[in-house]
Amino acid sequence: MKKYLYLSILSAFLFTGCSSEFTDQPFVEPEIPAGGFEDLLISEIATFINTDNTDKTRNNYVELYNGTGKAINLSDYAIGYQASSDESTLAEWTFTNTENYLQLSGNLDQGKAFVIGSNAANLTTVKSNITWGTSSTANADASKPLQLSGNSAIALLKKDAAGTHTLNGAKYKIIDVFGSPKVARIIAASNSSRNNFIWSIAGESGETRNNTFYRKKSIKKPNADWALSKGTTIVNSEWIVSAPRSWDYSNVGLFTVADDPTGPTVPTNPFQELLISELATAVNTDPNGGAKRNHYVELYNGTDNSIDLSNYAIGYQATTDEATLSEWSFTDSNNYLLLTGSLAKEKAYVIASNTADPSIVKSDKTWGTTSEANADASKPLQLSGNSAIALLKKDAAGTHTLNGEKYKIIDVFGSPQVPRLTATSTTARTKFYWSIAGESGETRNNTFWRKKTVTKPNTDWSVSKGTTALDSEWNISPDRAWDYSNIGSYSN
């Protein structure tokens, strides 16, 4: 059995009014009868940025599975490899370098798997049908096949006269992928001398560079759309992900995925950490709110225990234009706030701008400039739709140093690593913002509430903001219709 695959999911539902309930349901993979698959597909893969301490190597491999009900002629297929160069540059698939594709041969019987192992892998551990790529594990060779460091994409190609890729004189089309140079990556949570960016998968925005990935058995056909395949949650993703650095080779070549009855129990309470629950942006003043810009950030503790806030901080970072991407940085002590005190379970903590009307925004703490001048629009806590907020937590392995201590980012609203849009209206204040939940109009004058289905923080703003009202983690008030009625109460 695969280890570390015990998953729970939250039932998806729509909100009515201001109330909702949480329901935990176990995730059970449906059984697929032999012959239920449409074509060959990628069924398992392992990524490595670190070596496996068991045998001191990086055991990269790709497994293909034939569930079609008949033997497959592998000479009609090829594997392509493409490394990405950074977190945001998008590119088309290209296989002009013959080192970056492998044409397959032989037959694969129904119900069987075919494993392609890296030449750097331990072949006693990874039982492979063929090996491919560099035998080097040097950092300089981290972008060569079959070094899968969480940022290099694999394509399964099939011969097709109308295909757009030419391999050794024959036309092919891509039918399945793991990763894609056409889908943006995110900066990895930990530092490494190897490539430091990854795709988020199944809603996992932490380290996915040291994992085994298994295709769910409910997936019966290949998928060339990586954005759909990787998914945004454990429910809609096509992949199950092992725990970090918990590679499992027990079923390489077998294509079996099952729940492990000895796996970890699922907590009754889906909230396991502090998160950002509500926020208001204001590029204009609110005529019904004291003629002020009532900026604030609300945090919520939905866990079963009180939280020591001295382990947390709020970070603020203004962006400089709509397109320039940058790393999070808190070298200026004015741009972070170290929290203090404790927060009881099921309670909210509100941090308000010093420019907000205190009779309207009932806050636990005020922070930032008292100026409302345009020249100060990029200082905390002036949230004009283009300034990002990070929730940080103390962590000895964190990459951010605040007042001499290490922190890591655990949740965000906005990100300097994600492009913005240019605002449609003119204003003397900063004229760009992030689209959220598919809204591409003005989102600089709104209240934002975290959906109650969201029970854990998320450092991937591209996933959190979403592309539609359905897949976003946020509900949005109408433009300039700020709602202060539930500040501090976490009711949506």
C-alpha cells in the first residue's frame, strides 16, 4: 500500500446568507475495471531536490500505465522533458534538442506499467524498464533529463500526422503531462542551490520537490492541460501527493493506490492554523464610513486551542507597477508588525490602519502611517488593492528575519510575485491591482471575506485569488460597498 495517502476532504457547497457548516468525509478512490482507460497515461512520478537518505541518491522516475484492455505498441509513443527557467516565464513545449525526448519501443500489455528511471537513480530501488538521461546529480545538471526537481515538466507524446511536434522525423502530439512550461510556478518555500521554484499541486503550496505523485485511479484518460490536472485542491486534482521526503517505491511498476489503514487520523476540526479571514481595500474614502479609508486585516483562530500570537507577524509589501515581479522582503522594520498576546479559539483578531475610523473599525491593534496623502499610499496599512499582506510564523528554517528571529510566510493576501492589472478608472493613488475570483474590474474598493470552506492558510496567491467566483478562496463585496458589520466575528 502507498504510505502517507490518508486524505480527508471538505464537502463542497455554496453559501446562503451568513451561515455554513463543515462536514468531513473520507476520500475513497473508486475501483476502475480493467479496460476502462482511454489511452496510455502517466501514472506515477517522483521528484527530488534532496537525496533520499535511505540510499543517498535522487531516485527520479516516471511510470506509464496501460489500462485500455489491450496491448499497446510503445513505438507510437515518446517521453518529452522540458526544464523551466524561473517561476513566471511561460513558454511553449519544444523538443528540438534530441536529448530532451525519448522514443519508446516494444509492447506494453493490458494492466501493466512501464517505468522509465533516471540514470542517476538506484536501480535496485527503482525497478525500471528503461533508463534515460544524465547520470550526474550535480547542481549544474539539475535541468537535464531525468532530473525532476519539481520544476521540470514531463510530456507523454503520441504519433499523429496532425501533431505539432517533430521527433526524429515523425509527427507527434502531446496527450498527457506532469508539469508544463505554459503554467506559472511559485517560489519554493525552502532555499536550495538547485532550481528554487515549483508547481503547486492539489492545493499544496509548500515543498512539492521531494515527493511521490500518484495518479488517482478515477482518472481514466490522459490530460494535456496541466492547470486542470494539478488542480487547486485535493478534491479536484488528478494527483495524490506523498508527504515531503517520504518517497514510496513499494509499488513502482504496479499502479496500485489504496488508503493505508495505519495512516494518520484526520482531525475533527479542519482548522489547524491561524489564517487571514477578512480584509478591506480602499483607494477612495467611504462616505458612509466617516469619510475615511477604513483599511484593516482580520485574522481568525478556528483551531481547538488558543494561539500564542507572539509566534506570528504581519508583513506588508507594496508593488511598484502592474508587471514587475519581486521576492517578499521585510528588511524595513516599518513593513512588519510583530504580534503579541494570545487569541482564544474561534476568535478573530483585527489589525486596523491608523487612518481608519475607530468607531467603525473595532480593532485589537492599529498599525502604520496616519497620513492619507497620495505620497504615502504605499505605506502600511494603506491597502489600495496593490499592496500585499503576509501572515508569518516563527520557524528556525524560515527565510525571513524579523527583529533577529527567523519566520516563514504561511498565508497571503496579494503577492509581489504575481502580476497585477492596470486599473480602469483614473485616480491619483496607485493605479493597479490583482484580479480576484475572476473580477477584472475595480477590486481596490472592497471588503474581502475568506470562504468558510477554506480551513488552512495558503501561500500561493495565484491559487488563493482564483480565476472564478467558484475556485477563489475569497468572496467580494460590490464596488465601494464596504461592509463592516462582521469585523471581528468571522461570519460570512
